[in-house]
Amino acid sequence: MAFQHAADSALEVKHAAYGDRQLPASDWFELIRHFVGLIRRANAHPKSGLARAIRSLAVDLDTVGIVSPGLPVELLSVPERALLMQGAWQMVNAGEHQLLQVVRDAGLSSTAISDSDGALPNALRRMPELLPPPRRQLKAARMAALRPRSKRSVQIAWAQLQRRFRSELR
């Protein structure tokens, strides 16, 4: 119910609190939507660092676990939406500083708290510079390049290289 009162107040006065800052209502609702997405992603991967970080913000992912995965928030039943909004409200109450601290403690980079397209809400725009850079994973093609090649594949590559040099010299 506290979330509902805060949302109503944000609509009336056109701003809302996030930690020690006042955000425009549109940014606040964007932040809530982002937190709902993070909760749903953490719920889908309960052993991830993101799930650990969200749990440390007092969000009960086990309760949220009954929410239908895959359905847009707008199509969820009212009780399911209420569970998600309760979790988002916990994250808003924690504030930006505590969110930053738990993300750091979990060893997450900025990619863990951003959307699938890498976007962050306006309220969290400065957070990536405060977090460690994302760890890049080697792609399968690069991993294959690191393994020793067979004698036959080396001979084929050598023959192709020789043909290329011969054709360039003519």
C-alpha cells in the first residue's frame, strides 16, 4: 500500500524521492519499471549475482517466484503485479547508495543492472562509472584459436597463404 501512496503522490506533485534525491515523476516510474525488470531477471536466475544483490536489499525473490514468467507486467494479475511492485518498492526505499554498495559487494558490473539493450534509467545513469568494467568472455571462435591446430589444418592454411602470395606477385 505504501507503494500505491507514493505513486499517487508522484502523479500529484510531479516528483518522487529516490534515496536522498527528488526525481521527476517520469524518471521515478521509469526506475520502478527497471527495478521490476531486474527482479524478474533475478527470479529467472536465482543463483546469479544479481539475485544475491537483490535479496540483500530485502526483496523476497521466493515470494516473487510465483509470478508468471514471460508475460508482460500489464497482463499479470493484480496480486502478481502487487508482488513485483512490493519488490520494486523495497529497492526504491534502499536508495541509490545502498544499491551501489550491494552491487559492488556482489561483484557485479554495470551490465548486470542494465537492460538487455544496455540502457539504464536516468536515475541510474552515473552508476556505470562507479562500478568495475564488465568482464569480457572469450568467444568460442577465439577459444578455438587458442587450441593447437592439427597438422592437416596447418598444411591447408599454409597452402592457402602460399597461393595468395603467388597470386599477388603476378
